[in-house]
Amino acid sequence: MDDSDDQRKHGLSRRGLLKRAGLGAAAATLLDRIGMLQQTFADELRADTRQAGSPIDDSPLDGAPFSGLHLAYSLDPSVTYLNHASIGTIPRAIQRSHARYLELCEQNPWLYMWGGAWEGPRESIRAKAAHFLGCTAEDVTFSHNTTETFNLLAQGLPLGPGDEVLVPNLNHSGASVCFELQAERRGYTVRRFDLGWDDATDVNRTLERYAEAVGARTRLLVLPHVDNTVGLRHPVAAVAQEARRRGVEFIAIDAAQTVGMIPIDVSALGVDAYATSPHKWLQAPKGLGLSYLGSALREALQPMWMTWGQQRWQGSARRFEDYGTRNLAAVLALGDALDFHGRLDPAARVAHHRRLHAHAYARTQEIPRLAWRSPADFDQGGALYAIDVDGQPARSLAQALFTEHGIVTRGFEHPGWHAIRLSPNLANTTADLDRFFDAVRGSGEPS
């Protein structure tokens, strides 16, 4: 197939732009092309996953394992990737789709990046994201990552002298440091409280610790849904209800480790902000963030980006986006990632993670030098879990696992314990986990 045939196949011909003039016609042309590209993505995803022996097709899954799905990705076959909680992988079909959207943009950068022709496709992705999160399109904002949303809150919420921001010790630094830096300038305080090991394995004790920690000055509570270290699933709805009862005005959730891993209905959580990085569990392109901002918070929040969109989108979460040059190709590819997840039965996705969690827990119990540092019950945890390898610093062990075995993990070191975090996703199997356990079995560095 030559280049012209490839262009015709994917709707990338210049004819529409050369024949037509005026924004209306160009917008129609763009919509046609995007529709063709989205259909191409759907066709290629089906082809990739069927070739891999996976049950992903036009029908939802019925609970079958995701056997062979790893063949639909472009991972080096020498790599066993168990670090999706840091940065995820994406199917080849989404990679190709992202490249085609970018190519489409480059055919007329002024029209397709800043012209009104792009607005409809962009807003259709916002609607998809809202449906996935369980909210309205007016609640959804696109950012660059989770940390950006917390910087927006740290700078834009009306916090000042006498106000307190409360965070647990399990918060990711990206959801905490921004408040500490702004507190010095604006006069509010940030207080950390500790969730100990006993708290992390008992959901009722976790709720008690949050209730005990809220003080008379606490105006904003920031917490993870699933933290990135031990993988505790915080009882967000119950914590939010109790915090409101004690007078907390704003509640913000770091959801980097949940969106795409477990089903989410943000409207049922009773929180004001819910921010994620879709490159992790949603398997979207890197450099894109997705957040829910509730109406009460939006009314109180000042934008971080000061540009023309603020007045146009008054009252909407769109007001808090950067309306300059954006990576709109990545936004459309996010839509494809959402479509990918839309083909999966949520119960089957959870069952897959539950199987891997149970397998990892059982293997840990078999090896005396290993200690499980995460909730034993998947419903109190998630698809990331920490395992202490006795006598070995976690960071050096993680490096050795990669250098000697091609196993990608994350090492954490805290006072009193060291832990390797495993975070497998849909394409991983129990065999991937077994490679890790076989590598650390016995004494000394892996060999």
C-alpha cells in the first residue's frame, strides 16, 4: 500500500481542505475525518485483541480472563512490567490512533488547534469522561496530570490565616507539597496525621483515624482513594460524610490509582474534587490529566491559568483549563482509551485484579523472607501491593530485579520497613507475578 492509499484508508487526504473554504465546511470535514479515525481505531483494536486470543470484541466480557492481551501491547518481550501505578502502558491500537490524530492536526495546525472546528470533538470526549466518572460534562476538566489539579486547589481556593489543610501521611507528595508551599505565602497551615499499619488493614479503624484527625480549623481535607505506597482503599464516602459533619468545607481526592482500576461513581462519594492521571490505569497517552470539580468548589475556586476562557466558561469546570496550545490529539486518544474500557465488563476487570491480588498474597505467604504490607482483602486495597523482602533495601532490589531479570517494580523505603510495590494491570498474568516471586525466593540479591 502506498502513502496515498494509506491516507485514503485513514481519512487523512487533503482533498476536503483544498476543496472547501469556510469554518463550517472545515468543521464538517474534521468531524468526518475524526469519525473515520475512531472507526479505524475500533477495527484495529478488535483485530489486535482477537489475534492475541483476548475476548475483547463488540460485546462486553463475561468474566473470562484477559488471556493473551499482552500481545496487543508494544512492550519489549524481555520486560515483565509490574509498575502501572507509576506509569502505564497503552495498547498499540491507541498508540496508532494518537499518532493519526496528531497527523490530522498537523495538516492545518491553525484551524485544527485553535479553530472552532475542534470544539465539538473535544467536548464529545469530555462527555465520555463524565459518563465514565459518573458526573456531568460541566464537572469535568482536562489538565496535564493529577498534580496540576492539586496545585490549582492550593493556589485557587480561598484559604488564609486560621484555615487548615489536613492530609494523611499516605498522601502522594504531588497532592501535599503544593499546599505546604502555598501555606507559607498565604498564611494557612498544613497538618499531617499518621495512618499506622493497623489502620491500613482495618477500614473501620481508618475511618476512626480520619474522624479523630479533623480539627476545628480544618477547612480542606486531601486524601487518596487508593494510596500509591501500600494500596489502602480509603473509605472515601464515609470519610467525606464524617468530615462534613465536623465542619470540613472542601474534600479533594487523589484518584490517580483508581480511575480505570475499579468502577467509579464520583457523584456518590460526596467529594468536591477527584483528580486522576489517565496514563496509569486508563491506559491513555502520557501528559494528560482528568478531574471532577464539583459545583460548590467551582464557585469558590479561582483559576490558575489566566487566559480568555474564564469568562466564556463561567460556572463550568472548563474555566480551569489552559486554553492556549493544548495537546488535543491526546485528548481524542483519551476518548479511545475510554472506549477501550467501555468494551470491558467492569465486573470482569475487577475479577482479574482480584485474581492477581489473591495470587500475589498466596505466594508471599509461601516464602518466609517475604512480608505482605498491604490489605489482605482486595476490597480494602486494590491492584497495587507492597511486599517487604527481609534484609534487602527495596530500591536496590528493584534495580537488581530490572537489571538481572527485566522485572519492572517500584521500591519504597520507610522507617522500619522496606517494600517492593507490584502494580499489575489488565495485560498481566499470574505467570508475570511468579517471575517476580521466583526471582526473590531464597537469600541474597536475585540472580
